[in-house]
Amino acid sequence: MNLVGYAIKTLRISKGLTQEQLTAKCNLVGWDISRGTLAKIESKVRRVTDYEVSYLAKALGVREQDLFNEIPSKKIK
């Protein structure tokens, strides 16, 4: 399960970053990730481990919990 993909994409876009730029930032903080892997994470195709959440938060300049605060709520019918 991937709970943070939507938040990562939303935060990345709000900061004016491309997927390539975010992957470069991830590489700078110590996580070797490709643009393709990031695309899969953002589209919730790939799972994200705890340590990967930490790297993504550092690269985006946010707290780890901020990635979970951006989860869109679904309306219950």
C-alpha cells in the first residue's frame, strides 16, 4: 500500500519541481532513485518503505508526517 504518492506529487508540483529535479534532490540526500521509480510512487503503483519516506521528506524540505497530511479524503456514500 502506498499512502504518500498523492502528497509527494502535490508537494513536488507546489514547489515547482519536475520529477527529474526531485530525483536529483533525493540523490543528494543519499537515495539513488530514478525518475521512473518516482513516477510509480506518485501514481501509487509502487510501495514506499519507511526509509524512502524519510528521504523524500528531506528532498522536499518537509517533515515526514507532512507526506501523510496531504492524503485526500474519500466521501463515504
